[in-house]
Amino acid sequence: MDDGEVAHGEQLFSASPSALNPGHDDLLNLNFLDEHGDIRILDWEYAGMGDIFFDLANISHHHRLSDDQVRTLLEAYFGEAKPQTFARLKLMWPMSEMHEAMWGTAQSGISRLDEDFQGYAKLWFGRAAEALQDPRWDQWMKDLDGVDWCPSA
């Protein structure tokens, strides 16, 4: 992946943004509680309005979902797993990993906890770099080209 490909991906997201939706933005395992079969999502301190695909990518990478599991997630969320929704999630995946890495970097400078936040950041920077090297990146951008995520009413 080079700077031109990153710029093209940014252009695709900018040209057709999704509608803003409430997002949790921190869907790691510890933020889920199973109460007798009812799943509760905890710890909403990072919540805000954004692209739903950020949360879908966030839950996917935190839980290390395979491509088949990602498609199952998309089917559960949207009713089907179209190539365009799969592509948008996969293109958002490293952005969510970068968010996680930057959180670790910030915590290493401000947290008083005895945790290896730099090690945490390094892990997530590595995962983001790996995701950016996926050979399917160009195909995912083609799948998104011209898709209108926020059609007018």
C-alpha cells in the first residue's frame, strides 16, 4: 500500500460518507456483559456519532473475526452481506486499529496505571500495518467506488 492508495481510500469515504449513527467506539471483550442470555454493552465513555462501519470494524478486529464471521456479522446487522458492506468494513478495519494504537500511545503518557501501554500500542500499530497490506485492498476500493451510503430521501 502506498500513499496514493491511502488517498484513494480516503477519497472514496469522503465522496460517499455514511449517515452518522451512535457508536460505542470501544467494543473489546471486557465491555460486554452476558446477563442470562441478554448481551449488555458497557463503558460508553468513548461513544459518539460516527460511521457505523467503525464500530463493526472495531468489534471485528477486537474479536479477531475471520472473513466468514465478518460476513455473518454483516448479515445479522444489515440482513445480508453485500460486497460493498464487506469492503467498507475491511477498509475501516485498520482505521479502527490505528485508533486503538493511538489510545495506547496516549495512555503511555498520561496513565498512572502500571501497564505496558507502549507494548499495547505497538501490537495495534502492527495489526494496522498488516491489515493495510492485504492484497484485496484494491478490490475493496473498487467495490466501494460509486456506492451512495447516505442517499437523499
